[in-house]
Amino acid sequence: MKRIALILLGFAAMAGCGNPEDRNDAAVKSFVEEKVLERLNNYRRIVEKNCREKALEEAGMMADSILIAAAREQRDSMDRPEKPEKPEKPELKRPAEELPLKPLFRDTIKGNGKNR
């Protein structure tokens, strides 16, 4: 049992006393991976934000155009009425017999009603 414990202790000592450059490289790689993931997440967040803003802007424009179209449909469609056409000139009817001309008022012959 002592032998097995010594062998295991030896393996643990060898693993713990490994090459320090390997541990340094592993720390650098993990640090780089962490920073890359952080930058990727930041980039994704920015792209999502821009995409959401663009989608909201386009949706707002579509909503505005829908509202404008609905308002145009509800607007009174009757514009100014067209100018009516001129009626035809009526035919002048002349009396069958020529009538003698008479003054319309009695006073017109005497001089505008001053001599009564």
C-alpha cells in the first residue's frame, strides 16, 4: 500500500511540477478565448440593436403609410362638380300677328309723369 501511495505521489509531483511554459501558454490561450468571446458577444449585441432599430423604423414607416392610405380612402371623394354645359338657345316664338306698339305706362307719353 505504501508503494502505491508513493507511486501516486510521484505522478502527482510530476504533473504539478510540469513545464511552466505550458501552464503560461494555457493561461494565455484561455485569456485570448475569453476576450474573443467577449468581443463576439459585444458585436452580436450591437448588430441586434442596429437590426432592431432598423426593423422598428421600417415598421413605423409602413404603419404611417397604412394610416395615410386609410385616411385617403375615408376622405370625401367628391371633388368640385364639373362645370355644366351651356343649354341650347331656345327658339324665339314670335306672335302670329303683328301687334301695334303701345306705351307701357300712361305717363310715358306725357313726359315722365310731371304733367298730371
